[in-house]
Amino acid sequence: MFHVGGARSALFNWALAERSGGRFVLRIEDTDAARNRPEWTEGIISALAWIGINDGAPAFEGPYFQSSYEKQHREAAARLLAEGRAYHCTCTRDEVKARTGSEHQGYDGFCRDRGLTEGAVRFRTPDEGVTVISDLVRGTVEFPNNAMEDFVIARGDGSPLFVLANVVDDVEMRISHVVRAEEHLSNTPKQQLLWEALGVAPPTWAHVPVIVNEKRQKLSKRRDKVALESYREEGYLAEAMVNYLMLLGWGPGDDREIMPWSEMVPLFRLEDVNPSPAFFDEKKLRAFNGEYIRALPLAEFIIRCEPWLDPSWDRETFAKVAELAQTRIAVLSEITANVDFLFLDEPVFDQASWDKAMKSSAVEILTGYLDRLEKVEMDPESLKTALEEVGASYGLKLGKAQAPVRVAVTGRTVGLPLFESIEVLGRERSIERLRAALARLQA
């Protein structure tokens, strides 16, 4: 599944590409067979397309597949060997541990000058000095070279490791900016050393802040709701998700939060990204989504609801209450519970709602309203007045009087406006439901 953190990083890249007239390059790094399946690749492409990053846009390029560049990866390893920037090594992990006393010590350089012609390929890290990373988000970050081991760039069979393949691919594709999550910062000095060893100026680096949950823990797929697809399936709008993700670590510089992509792109600068951890607040995202839902033209809202409507439900009936529902839901999937009572033979009672509403005066309220409903005009104001009068006769205000009627008619204590619902449901069906609720109470 596509992590919301990956989606945020992708959007920062996308905004940079559009703002600068550049290209967003999608590369599928598929050299690890255990983590590579066609359906996962399709999932990545689909998730990106949902948030607006797709091959229909001029700024998009790809997808490329890392496995297609293995020849260049092997050639780069051979070149580094020939130039003395890398060497063969036959040491096993156990041998290194036996020499250093710890498997966490790092490689000790045993094979550096042995002149071997086979084995894994290690990069010859400089013994002295520092590797300086100029990062648009984090400023200048220095890594002492003597703290880095001679890292492996290719296996004994010649197949490249990710650290080499990634750099070679970036060089081949003329990558100018690498914008990614901060957890990759520790890999950057190794990659920069490889760029320099291959004789190419390193790209501009930008490591964006980690995304955390309400406990300020890094979002984890094992613990948190992180899959972009799950939000799409729940009924979040792509434009709301894009807006919210863009504000995780960046802002337009004023108090605005709800703003379309077209307004964010001209303002976006990597230098303005805050390096501090960004809190993924699902409640705030939900509020964003509600705002975007309410801003939809009614006809568009009806179309967007379609995946959550049963095929058997009458669309003309739904259209009569769509505008009422639009102001009451925060995600599109909630439309089902708000309108299903109109299309079912009888409402599905929520037991908690029934217990809350059907108290001592419920029988009297339902009986009195049944009598009124048989002859009252079927418009919201008349229906409301009738129930107010019934409630008043028992010393109840409208809010208390309508609770048992709402549950009898819709099955729930919350939902669409009651009297508009009764109007659309119709006199006969409403009467049937009030009688059924009475019978259930009296039983």
C-alpha cells in the first residue's frame, strides 16, 4: 500500500517540478524480487494518479524500472574497481565480527589492499575529511568520513546493491533534485561519495520532515492508518488529501489552510519546509475533507457519492436529499448510513440509538404523532409544527419529542433533517414505521 508519507514526498517533488518547469521522474526500484510484484507497481501508479501525479501531465516522466539499467550498474562497479575507487572483498559477516569483536563495529578494511579479483565489491571510503551535504531543508550537514565503513556496492555475482543502482539511475536520468524523507539522510553521504567518484556533480538534496502520530511517534504501517488507498476507499476527496498533505511541513506563509493546488504551486519552496516532525492529524484531515465536500457543486457531489450507493436505490429519490446530506458528512462513505432508510423496506435500528430515544414518553409521542401524521400537510414546516404540538402536550420541547420519531423513521438518533426525511419517505411509509416502532415498544 502507498504510505501517506510517500505521497507527501511525491507531492513536494511534483510541486517543485511544476513550479520550475521541470520533470517529475517516477522510477520503480524493482531489483529486490521479494518486494516486487506487478500489482504493487500498479498500486503505486494508481495511488499517484489519484492525487494528480500521472502521465497525462506535462511534468510527468516514467515509469522507469531500475531492473532495466542493470548493465549500467555493472559497468559503474567495474569502472570504480578499475580506478581503484572500489575493491573486491571475500570477508563473511562472522569473520568481520571475529576480528572486530562486534557485528555492529562496521567493516575493518581487511581486504582493501589484498588485490583480490573476486568477491563482493566495496567502495573505498576516504580515510580522512568530511562529506558535506548541503540540504535545502536541513542546511549544512557534515559526516566524518572515518565514521563510514567501506560499504558494499555489488554482490559477489556482480549484481548491484541499491546504493549503487540508485546513484547510477539518478545520473542516467539527469536528476537535479532528490526530495525525500529525512530517514534517508544517513544514506546521503555514501550516495554523494558515489556521485563524486563517478565524476558527476551531486544533485540538490532536500530531506523533508518525518510524519508522526498524536504520540509523536513516526507513522508506522503496523500501528497507524497510513495507506493512501484506505483513505480513498473511505471517501476522502483527492483534492482534500493533497491540500492536507502539502501542509505537513510546509505552509504558504499566511494563515490560509484550505487552498487549491493551483494556488499552492507558485508559493512552494523547499527552503520554506520546516525540518521539525509533522503531525498527521486525522481529525484535521477529516475536517478538511468536510470543507471540500461542502464546496462541491451539488451535481458533482451526487456523482462522487455514486460508489457508495446501492445499485437498486432510486437515484431521483437520492437527488431529493443529496443537498441535505452534503452538509452533514465528512467522508463520502458516510452517505450510506445517512440515506439508506429511504430505500429499505424497514429501517436498520441502531440499538444504542433505540435505547437512548425510546424512553418513558416514547409511546405517547409516537401515538400522538401517528394521529397527526394521517392528516397533516406533507411539508417540513407542517410536519414540524405537528410534532411540536404533540411534544408540548407532554411538556417536551421539540428536541426531546423528535428523538423517538427520528429513530422510528430512520433507525438512528442522528442523520438528515427529520421533517424533510419524512416528506421524502412519504406519508404511508412513515406511518408504517411509526406503527412498527410502537408495536416493538409495546411488545
